[in-house]
Amino acid sequence: MRAILKTKAAIVGALMASTTVAAAGDVEVLHWWTSGGEAAALNVLKQDLEGQGIGWTDMPVAGGGGEQAMTVLRARVTAGNAPTAVQGLGFDILDWGNQGALADLNEVAAKEGWDDVVPDALKAFAKVDGKWVSAPVNVHSTNWVWANKAVLDANGIGVPTNWEEFTAALDTLKAAGITPIAHGGQAWQEATVFDAIAMSVLGPDGYKAAFIDLDEETLGSDAMKEAFDRMAVIRANVDDNFSGRDWNLATAMVINGEAGFQMMGDWAKGEFLNAGKVPGEDFLCFRFPGTTEQVTFNADQFMMFDQGGAVSTEQAALASAILSPSFQSAFNVVKGSVPARTDVSDADFDACGKQGMKDLAAAAASGNLFGSMAHGHAAPASVKNAIYDVVTAHFNGEYDSQTAVEELVDAVSIAK
Ligand code: GAL
């Protein structure tokens, strides 16, 4: 099953076809890693398992951020046909764990000492009632900017260190006839941009108050209005064809020099690498101005669905492969993320990866590590989706900033 699924009809088709897959001794893996860079990283895992004699039944559901994949998953579980392993994020994992749908991985976790090497921020989304229910693959973060170095050099632009320098760079690029910001108009991508913008304007305490504690006052504050004003500036600096564009096609615009910057999580780096580009030479990575000390993270994990009885040999082997230090290095070097274990060397990582690992450790130590609102690590899906709706409506000109703030307060209070 190699089809990349997008439409509802395709999802239904996949559900019907999938009843025939996954022979005993295989794992069926549902995931949304369908871009070039993502597929290259996934191959590292596939090959690892195949090396152990475990077959891989692929169940890809396209759609960055995983919304479509989660729709397919719900239908599969409802039909009593859950895949063996499913890519999951944050609160979604807790939700399935609390429903009792996930297998208990404690035996393999204890044998391999996961508790000692996986950071607490990740454990909070991998364990339910003291039970490991999923295997953390990586740590991504959303407050990054990706830039085409030649484009910046040709226009006399250095790495911007604050909002004013960033907007000055956007103006320069626009005047030169280059799309300042490559963007894909999908709600999750707008929310990803909003993660960084909100962090820079509200600061770490404000970000936490708004998106994790869901504090009404912060959600309705003047600072939040300023964050929306800045989103309008971003909107004014994207091209006319942004609507509906996939994130990796936006990354390609930066790779090709059609655009200067993309604000996106570090899965974007996987696309640069897959295109043979080198950090520091062809492209630059830097934290969104005003968020250099903060990390808004999302960690991909594989949830192991309970197949009725103890965790299967194949599920345990997959979990064990995922957590092995050599896999954590090999996979994350390709994916653009950083390891989900604290004891993996940064030797094989490029400059952006080394910075990512350093930033993560520093942010965790200084209380500057926060779950990404856009990628399901700040609040449950209902709240996340409510925020998405407001952010995307504002981005598309339906609300002015003041209305957006009011709508945000209402939407979150209804959803929580
Ligand atoms: C994120 C996921 C990343 C990346 C991205 C775009 O939610 O954590 O691994 O795949 O979506 O698809």
C-alpha cells in the first residue's frame, strides 16, 4: 500500500484495502512522513527492522502535522482494525493511552532503561499511569527560520536578530522581486508560524499562560493582538499562490531561491538535505528572532496499539529499534530533528542539528522548553483545533487582529 492518501474517498478506500495487510511477523505502520526528506528518514527505520527479519507494511497518509492520519486512525480503531504502530504527537498519545487502546511497553522500557535517558518533557507524553505506551523517535521544534544563503548574501541581508531587522529583510527581498516568505496556506502551517510569533511577543511566561494554561486574560491581551498584527505582516510577505500549498513545496521555494525565508519546524531541514544542500553554505537555520533561548517542541512517537493480549514481539522489536542510540543518531541526522535520548553524541549531526541539540538542553535546563501549540504538545486536540480556526481565519483576512483576539478567547473557552 504505497498510495498517498488525501481525499475522503481515498481514506475510505485505504480502510477497505487495509483489512488485508500486515501478515503475522510484520508491523503495519501508519504515518504521515511522505515528503522526500521524511521518506528518506523513514527508510532508516524500515531498513533497521527488515535487518531483524521483521516485515514492514506501509500505511502512509499524506498531510503535514498529521490531521488526516489521525482521521484514518480513528476510523481504523472504530472498525476494530487498529494498525500495529502509529505515529502520534503529544496529547493525542495521552488520549489513546487513557482510552486503554495502547499496549504496555514497560517490560522493554525497563530492560533498556528508557526512564534514565528519555527527558521528562517527553515522558509526560509517552507514559500513562506509569506505563510506557509509545516509543519516542525524536524531538522537533517549531521556532526555526530557514533561509537561502545566496539570496540573503546577494541582497546584503544578515541573520536578523529582532523583529525590526526581520521585517527590514522582508522589505528588501520584496523590493528585489523575491518572495520574502515561502508559506503553505494550511491551518497547521499558519499555527506553526504563530507558535514562533506568539513566543516572541508574549515571552515564555505568556506563551505558557496562553496555550498551556489557557489563561483567558493572556489569550485576550494586547500582546496577543500584537502577535496577530505580526501575523498580518507575515501574510503580506507571502506569494499569491500560497493557499493550500504543502509545506515541503514551500521549502522547495527557499531551496530554489524563489523565496528568502520559511518559518517552519526542523523537518524542513530534511528537505534541504534531501536536495543535497549544506547548512551554512547553501542554507541557514536560525531561531525566530526574539526566541533564541526558547524551544517550542514536538516529539514524534510511535504508539503501539493493543492487539489483544501482551505487546507483540514485532511491536517490542520496533520500540527497541526506535530507542536504540545508533538509530536515534542515524534517523535524526536525516530527519532534521534531534534525539529523544539525552545520551546520544552530536558527532554525526550537522551544524543545525548540533545547534538544535544544544538549544534543547539549554532550554530544558533554564525552564524555556515548552510544548508546541501547533503540534499538539500544549493542549488537547479540541483546543488546538479551536486555535487553528481563529489563526487561519485571521491569516486569510476574515478577522482583524482585535476580532481575532476576541474570537480566540471564545473559541478556547468553548473547546476546553
Ligand atoms: C509534524 C511532525 C514532523 C513532520 C511534520 C510535517 O507534526 O512532528 O515529524 O513530519 O509534521 O509533516
